[in-house]
Amino acid sequence: RAMSEPAPTHTLDPTPAPAPVAADAPARVRCFSGIQPSGAPHIGNDLGAIRNYVALQDRFESIYCIVDFHALTTTHDPEVLRRRTREMATALLALGLDPGRCTLFVQSHRPEVAELMWLFLTVTPVSWLERTPSYKEKRENQPEDVNHGLLTYPALMAADIVLYKASVVPVGRDQAAHLELSREIVRAFNNRYGPTFPEPQAVYTEAPVVLGTDGVRKMSKSIGNTIEIFAPADEIRRQVMSMVTDTQRIKRTDPGRPEVCNVCQLHRFFGDDYEEIWDGERTARTGCVDTKKLLVERILRHYAPARERYAELMASPATVDGVLEAGAARLRPIVDATMAEVREKMGLR
Ligand code: AMP
Ligand code: TRP
């Protein structure tokens, strides 16, 4: 089947994934997602993905991973990588991942995933990897460092997910092409060696693409157009106040167009009264500066408990490290079983 065929997708209320194919499939459908420790978490990460990680903890057997192997394709300073890995783990716990209800771990702490990636590369045509949009983008953006990891990135992602035979994958829309490629790789494996893995399915929130402060490109750490969740309040204020609004609203008395104003769009996620706020803009009762100031307040209020918890956990790194260690240990039997099955099927034993 064509790679461009769209994967079935869901918003916040996903129907359970199709029954996994293998005979020894887990009793509960598994959910998996990964996040790169490549910078400070921003509201795009939360509204597009992390909110769903939290919501799906109770629906599925959920496994969440800080993908440090993936981050090595762009982050080359060991101390920076180590710091950001712990910060991302702390952020996820602060935002509501509960180690009693999900498993949180660091990708390199279960290095078997690298073996599975190699095995997957032997069923993956190079042409599939070469046409991945993110690979083409990175080749443009970091021409001085077109390392092989950028090309093989989606095969490692496929291995991440199916090492645990997971099939439900909460991500933002920017990961759609990666997810589709993961499905293709899994299908290619199943075709060659017999039904082994379920095909992963993306699950989206109601905000699958959050735009950045520039109002045009998706919010992204690498672009630097983010509103951070755990930065000092002044920094968050500065980021929100710098937002580009409706570019056709020149004078204070011009009516605003909430449909094209990213500040107005973000208000949807931080209060029930966004329609009133939109009305104020349309009638020019309020100006862009008022609406931004209100957004700062709302964002700070919304994230106040998470920010408090983040500060507490940052002061107690041993707690966070303990969660990550226990997470990797808990996954070991699943990994051993999958790898034994795969090695057997491929003729390695
Ligand atoms: P990353 O920081 O690239 O590892 O992304 C972590 C998760 O956040 C992935 O599921 C992304 O799809 C999601 N994400 C990142 N940026 C955005 C955005 N601007 N809008 C929606 N989701 C996003
Ligand atoms: N590629 C994802 C991103 O950049 C991170 C990721 C790695 C991931 N492995 C995954 C996401 C497995 C979902 C499932 O955001």
C-alpha cells in the first residue's frame, strides 16, 4: 500500500486500537510515546501531546520515553543532554504523569531498542527514509551535520513503539509522517517474517498543531518561537507579549479577527470564556495588548500547580532518577520476550 495513505486518526477520545496480532499479545492495549530532551518543554508540547499522555494513562497500559538516542542527532554536548533529560522527566511528572499509573523511562536505559532498529533497517528501503519530510528539512537546516541518525530516525521510532507491542501513539500532527513510516516498516516486517507486531496508530488532541509566537510556523524549540511552561514568569510574559496577532489589525480601533489571531486561538485552551474574549476583539472593545496580558495571566494560573511541583522535583533529583530507573527495570521482561521472539523469527537463534 502507498505510504501516503493517511493513517486512521483520533482526537482526545480514541476508540481502542485493533486487537494486537501476536498470540502472546498483552492483555491490555499498550500506549507509547516519546519526547526528545532537546530543550525546554513548551505549550505546543503540552497542548499537542503531553495532555494526551496524561489522559491516556488510565485508558491503556501506557509507556512514555525520553528519547535521548534520538536527541543525539542534534544535541552533541554530553552535559547538556544529561541535564535536559532529567529536566524533561521532571517536566512530565510535574504535568501529571504518575509513575503509579504509567511507566516513564529513558530510551538509552533499554538499549535493546538499538538492536531492534538494526533489524528493522533490513526490511526498510532507503528510499522510504530519504523521502521523510523531517530528514529533508534537517538536511537543509544543519547541512554541516547530515549524520546517518537523521536518516534512520524513523526506524528507531518504529522500534521504540513496537518493542513494547504498543499500538496507540499520542503525538502532535508534525509526527504524522513518522508514524506512517513506522506503520510501513512494521508491515514490511510482518510480511517477511509473519504477524508479529501491531501497527501503531497516531492519536491527536484537539490542538494537533500549535503555532508559535510568530503566528505562522508551528511552535518549536529549534525555531525559538515558543512559550515555555517552566521558565520564570517574566520570561513567559515576554514570550507572550512578543506574539504576532492579526497582522491586518493596525489601529487600536480596527476590529480584530480571532480566527486568524494566534493569541485568540490559544485562549481556547486556557478558559471557558474565550468566545467573550473573541467578541471583545471583533468589536475592538479590547486591544491586542489587553488580550495578551490576559493570556499571560491565564497561562500562569493554568500551570501554577505544575510549576510548583516542577520546582519541588528539581530540588529532589534522586526522586526523579528513581522513577526512571524503576521504569526501565519494569520494562525488561517485555523487552526480553519481544527480542527473543524476533531473533527466533529472523533466524538469529
Ligand atoms: P518534540 O519536542 O519534537 O520531541 O515533540 C514532543 C511532542 O510534542 C511530539 O508528540 C510532537 O508532535 C508534539 N509537538 C511539538 N511541537 C508541537 C506543536 N507546535 N503543536 C502540537 N504538537 C507539538
Ligand atoms: N520523533 C518524536 C518527536 O520528535 C519523538 C519520538 C521518538 C516518538 N520515538 C517515538 C514519538 C515513538 C512517538 C513514538 O517528537
